[in-house]
Amino acid sequence: MMADLPLIPLSNRTVIAIGGDDRISFLQGLVTNDVTNLQGKAVWSALLTAQGKYLHDFIILADGDRLLLDVEAERRDDLIRRLRMFRLRAKVELTDLTGQLCVFARLDTAQAERGTVTEVEGGWQIVDPRHADLGHRFILPVNTPAPGDLADWDRARLTLGIPDSSRDLIPEKSILLDNGFDELAGVAWNKGCYVGQELTARTKYRGLVKKRLLPVRVTGPLPDGGTIVTRDGADVGEIRSGRDDLALALIRLDALPGAVPLLCGGATLSPMPPSWINLPRTEGDMPTNG
């Protein structure tokens, strides 16, 4: 299972479970992806406000008579609280599995389709449902040896332009399609209603996306998350998470491309759009990254 590459502990993630007879219909009416057919498959999904703004995102897979959610550890209590608010008379049980199961990654090249789930000794192996080049995720017991370095995984997902929950998405403010949820299979467009569906659908079908979260090369000191990005003195976005000379930045599309540099704090940013992203094509477009 472990191959030649080490397991990397994703210490900012944990696992919660949703059990009960109504677990699927309950979650199906709340989240952005389709959870009605998770046999051998995991999906990336989000819980939104009624106005269609981001609250939480997670990876969902089925384990017998329960659903497992790979969630942001620091915000799991808020997610559980919100899910309980929606429970009403639904037959569902919410369980925090922190202390029992942990989330890991391995930066190998996945040969199977993204989202493919395989049972392994003690847990599950998942081809990352957002992008196969991010390798595998694992849900395994807490005592699983994992000598890998989180920095390696962080650099891989920054290069690919994959957001990492609230490090890159601002609760109650961020819009999913600004942040890759369409191309990265985080929204099922043919499912029934869910909380925040109206704004999400309108953003897509009316072409209302005006900003995109993009990988950037940082020349100079890495700015703090939230630092304003400027172009020729005008505010054109914000930087999000970063490490070393890589970061993600939410940038206005009308600021791309162009010879005028993007500045942030004391650094210059060079956008590196990944090949999976669908940007408007204009003369002088930047080459994609990978």
C-alpha cells in the first residue's frame, strides 16, 4: 500500500461520520455534489450559505451504513453544529472520529479515475477527487506511521492550484466558481436542489465569474494571506495561502494577462494558470502551468 513514497500526515484534516437511515437524503439536500452513488467513489463537495457563499468543503466516501467526511480539523465543530441545525427529524447520527482516524496523502501518480476508492488494511485509499496529479489520500487509524513532510504536499497542491479549505476560501464570502469547484468536480450540475444552489447556478450560466484563484510564483518575501494584490496601483485581488516561492492568489480576470506586474506586499507575483482551469481566451494569453 505504501509504495516507495512516504505517507504524509495531513494534520489540518480530520474525519467525521454521518450514520442513520436518512444519511444520504439528508446530505444530498445540503451539499453541492451528488452523494447518491458513492459505491467505490469519493466526491469533493461543499456546504454553502443560503446566499451561495462558502462555509465548508470536504471529501465524502461511503463506509457501509455511514458516510465518512474528510474535513478541516480546526472547523469541524462548526460543521457539526451546522449539520445538526439542518437535521430536524431526519434519522441521522453525527460522530466526530478525531482520535480514531486520520487523513494522509501520498504524492504518487494515480492510474485510476479521480475519486476512486479502494479499501486497504485499516482504512481507505482515495484517488484525490479534485485532480489525479495530487495523488492519493488515505483515511487510516491514528497510529499509522507517516514519515512524509506536509511541505511536499503543500507545494504540490499550490503548483496545481488546489484550494485548501479556509486557508484559501473565506467562509461566508467566497464563491465556489471563483475557486475551481466547477473544473475540479466539486459541483454536480444535474442534481436536485441544495442550499445555495441558485447563486451557484446563476454564476455559471450567466458567466458571472470575474475572479479566479490561481497559482503564482512569488519573487520576494512571501506576503501574508489576505494581502492585497495590485496592478498599476489598482486593487486586483488578494493572496491566499503560500509556501516558499509559491502561493495561491484570487485575481481579477481583467488583470490577466498583461505586461504590467502584479505586486503584493514587497513581492512580485507571476501567475501560472494550471492546464485544468478554464480561463477566457484572449490575445496574448499566458501559457498554462502543466
